Amino acid sequence: MAFDVARIRGLFPALGDGWIHLDASAGMQVPEQVATAVSTAMRAPVSG
């Protein structure tokens, strides 16, 4: 099974600069999909 490193790195905006970031297990390198979901939730009304 081939592992497409470029595709996986492309999912993480923090890795787009070509550097390797050594981050703790609970670090801030999140996939674009997660960052978008959090941003959308924070822009939505708090109470419904």
C-alpha cells in the first residue's frame, strides 16, 4: 500500500510551507476540514 505523503500534508495548512513541525501530541496542527468546522461553529449563534 502506497502512502501519499504529499496528499496527507496537503490536508494540514500548517504544513504548507514545506517545513517539518515537531509538535506535541495535542498540538495545533489540525486538518483544514477541522479548522473550517471550528471556524463555522464559532461564527454561528451560541443559543438557538
